[in-house]
Amino acid sequence: MLPSPFQFERPSTIADAVRAVGNSGDGMFYAGGTELLLALKMRVIRADRLIDIKGIPGLDCIVVNGVNEIEIGARCTHRKISGDPVIREHVPALASLCAEVANTRVRNVGTIGGNLCFGEPHADPPTMLAALNARLVLEGPRGTREIHADDFIRSEMETVRDPDELLRVIVFPRPAGPVTYRRFKHGERPSVNVAMAWSLNADGSMIRSARVRVGALGSRPQPLLAVEDALRNVAVAEARQAIETALSAALDQLEVNADRHGGADYKRHLAGVLLLRSADEAVTAGGSWLK
Amino acid sequence: MTQVLAISFSLNGKTIAVDVPAHMLLIDLIRDRLGLKGTKRSCDMEVCGACTVLLDGEPISSCTTLAVDVDRRDVTTIEGVTPPEGLSPIQQAFVLHGGLQCGFCTPGFIMAVTALLKTTPHPTEAEIRHYLDGNLCRCTGYTKIFEAVKSLAGWQDAA
């Protein structure tokens, strides 16, 4: 299959890229192309202009910033994130996630920003970034705005990003406790995934707060609020029990589609299994994140 | 009107300059324009690995890469790792261990294994499986492919 013809531009600044893409929807930003080119080839979307952002410097940096947050440039490939020393030290679960996205060829060119902007419900990173309480920084013709990862994906294949807003960087607080990610899959995309991030007290014995997100079940990652409530101010050793108490009611609150990945009840059950296994992992890891 | 861009890149060690439409895919440039038919199109959606080529030494899916994106870069295809006479050690190992039957997926596997052994000369079974997870073979059942790759551990050491 061949995409329909398009014009190709290679701006070297964010401002030029934003101007070049325009807001009519017929221009699109392009980086790895692992999602976009597939859709263009299948002719499920159409672009008159592709604006290649790979020549814009600074979009593929990973740093800990001055206020103890981790910044990941949107153009970072999954491969880069999986091997990055900052990510491996502070968020090893994200490094592992990126080492398992799709296959080695996709990881070599596919970017985390492209993954997020595509809004594919069966994707790995959005669930994890929502659990990490990430903010997505968009640069557009009217300046900069930040969107919480929870609010970024509106529905299947649809985000709140305007066509002429470029996702520049993803920012999240350096984790203050164990972070886990688990998924179940048949093919390359997750059928169900669960990400959890705990903030522990100073000696690592108590959970101050927890963020739990379940992805791929509905149109976007969803919080398990009852589980988060049950984990607040609970001893790490009692976390599994606390989750079990709240789990059934919390799972019933989820929006779950039946699709080719499985029926709704089956996938809801899988989410619970993945969460309890994650809890065991987090309890084991509990104190070890304290250095 | 179709936009045409001039690109220049290294293909199997030889510099090539061509004009390509902006929307041309790398696999079509390699197979149809440049006549190298070893790279295979199969799933056409980055899942099967039959179209694998190396871009600056790393495996990519040529079916879902724009030709303009290899400008000033280094592309290696199966023809680039095959000696003028006989077979490369990796190809020979696939033959010795029965790591192929119909052979359609084999160029993609050879390219992926080439990249794997370059960075990981002594891969574990788990590393081999993880790296080749995205290359599909419908003949061998994979066991013989894994045996072929395991037999190659450290073959570059003596070289």
C-alpha cells in the first residue's frame, strides 16, 4: 500500500513547524511514523502536508529538572527511553515498558509523543503516564499550555490537542515510591494494562497516596478511585488486603468495551488480576526505592 | 502535484543519489527502483519483520519508512550482508540448523540477527526471543531459528 501524495517539510524550529502545519487539519506533524504512516497507507486518514519534526533540536532530551521532575522530550523513541540512565534509575518500570512496546523495529523509530497523540486505546505509555501524574506540554500559535495525561486522550484516536499544537515535552514528578506496570496481550498491543504509582512516607513503611490507572478497556485510561482511597495512609505490608477490599466495586465502575481482545467481564477480571500482581511487586519493591 | 526530493544515502556501502516522491516508501525504493529484491513485503504493517533492513545499523520496517528519511544515512539490506560467493556465517548457521523452510521470512531474520549480534555477541535465550519477537515465521516453529542464533554466540570473537 502506498500513501496518497503529500508535501513534505522539514522545519528547524517549533515556531516554524507550528506555522507550517496550520490549523485546518490537512497538515500533520511527523516523527517516527509508526502509527501515522500505517494509517496513511490504509487511507483511514489523509494528510496533504507532513511536517517532519526530527530536525528540530531539543525534542529528544531526558532530564531531571530543577524542581525534581522528570522531563521526556516528545520525540524520544521507545528505544531511547528504555536505555536512558535517568529513566532506568528513577522510573525503571517505564524503561521496562518502553523495552516491550510492539517490536524492536517499532521501538527504534516510534516516539512516545507520537504514541500519545495517536490516542490509540490499546497502547502502553498512556496508562503509565496517567499513573505518574504526567503533564503534556503543548506549543501552539497562541503559546504554551499544559494538559494532564488524564485529560489528554478524549476518546478513541482523539485527543484534546489542536492540529497546530506540537507536543514538546512530557513532565512528571520524580516518583516517591514503587511504580509498576503490567499488561496482558495476544498480539503486539495490550488487551488490558494496569499502572500503579505509590508515594511512600520517609521510612518507606506507609503509603501516603497511590495512583492506579487501568488502560485499554475503554476509550482511554481510567482511574480506580476506590482502590486509591483504600490505599491512602495504609501500611505497605497491608496494601494487598486493602486493594482486595475495594477491588470488586472499583472494577464495576470501569467503562469496558467488548472487542477482539475479549469480552467485558473477562477483561475486567484480567484488570483485577494484574492489579493484585502489581501490588505484590510493589510490596516487594517497597523499601528498595529508598536509597 | 507530487513533490520530488533529492536524497543521497549509503546503500550496502555504496553512495546512491536518487530523486524520490515525498510519499515513496523505502521498500519500494529498494525493490522497484533499485532492483534489490531480497527485502520482502509481507504484512505491510510493521508486524512480521519480512521487510527488515538496517538503518544506521538498527533494524527498521522498510514497508513503513519514508524513502526521504534515509537521506544522508546508512541502509543495509540482505544483499549487503551476503558475500559475493557462498553465505555469511549467520546465513550458514540458519542452513546448518534448519532455521528456514520456505525462506520468505529469512532475509528479515538475518538482518535482525545481524543487528542483535553486533550489540549482544553472546545473547541469552531470553534475549534472542525478546529481540526476534517481532519477526514471524510460519514454517519452522522458531526452535531451529533460536538454535541457529545460539550457535552463533561469540563467532565474531575469533574473527
